Amino acid sequence: MSALSELYEEIALCRQCEIAKYRTKVVPGEGAEDADILFIGEAPGWHEDQQGRPFVGPAGLYLDELLASINLKREQVYIANVIKCRPTGNRDPLPSEIHNCRKWLERQIELIHPRIIVTLGRYSMAMFFPGKKSISKIHGTAQKRDNVIYYAMYHPAAALHQQSLHQAIETDMLKIPSLLAQTESVAEAKQQPQQLNMFGD
Ligand code: URA
């Protein structure tokens, strides 16, 4: 059994938050265990809770389309959420739930070791982009720390419901291949100083 599968078993036993009582299935995440790109959404919705899989409802279908726009299938990336249980009534995650669940996401990041972490929406962005700037300022920008690129995008569900965000999320997705190419050149060049563009800092 892979280390990630063992982690899923541990996550399935977690009952730290009240919402664990009401879940149908826990939604740890899925995808390539050695993915270069890790997408992190917010929390499971109704469809995800039923199936135990991330992004399988309308927002997930849109995410699949966005991935197809850069010639990727969901099996080639890894998709997870900030929290692993569905918040009752699809409310926003509570700070305590984000805090309790953080350890699982950290373990996933350690095991997958992605080159790019793409945050989908403001909850995921807040975990990796410290500061008070809003997503309308940060989306489409990247920061590099410890050889990992953090890249912020709007949440696909937000873009589905607000026509004005459609263009932004689609344009932001199209920048991912060149970000990935930059991480490859960094890996190849090893210690040489790099000038990365598209970085918002
Ligand atoms: N929205 C999310 O943030 N995650 C999912 O898995 C589904 C919808």
C-alpha cells in the first residue's frame, strides 16, 4: 500500500470536527501520486460527499474543462481540498476546521512533492499567500518558496456563477504550462540563479 493510501485510511478515521458526524464519505483527494501540479480547492460539496472524490460536481466538470485547455487530464495532476469533510449545508469552512485539517494537507504535500501548488479560491489562497490582499489582486500571480511555485486562481465554482470571472480563470489556467517549464529549467540549472517572470512579488 502506498504512503498516500495509508494516509487516506488515517484521514477516514478522523473525527476531530463536528462535521465528521454528518459526512457520507470523507474526501481526502485523488490523482497522480507523483503529480507535478497539486490543485487545492476549498471543501467537498454534496456530490463529493456522496462519492468520496474531489471536484466531481458542476465545479469539477468545469475544472476538467480548464485542465483540458492545457492538455491535462485529472489523472495527471493531484486534486485535494483544504478540508476533507463536507461542511453542513455547504457553508464556508470554519477556522477550527481549517486548523484541524491542515495536517492532512501538509502530509499530502510532503508525499506528492509537487512543483506547483495551485490554490483554487480564497480559503486555499489564504493558506499559502500570507497577507491581506484579496483574490482579485492575487489571482494569476505566483510566488516561489523552497523550490515550490504557489499560484493563485479563482475557484471554478465562483467562475461558474460569475460570468466576469470566466475570462480570468481561463487565462490564469493557460499560464500554468509556462510556470511548469520554469520549474523544470530551475531543476536543470540546479544552483544557478534564476529570474522567473509572472511572479507577483
Ligand atoms: N468545491 C471544492 O472546493 N472542492 C470540491 O471538491 C468540490 C467543490
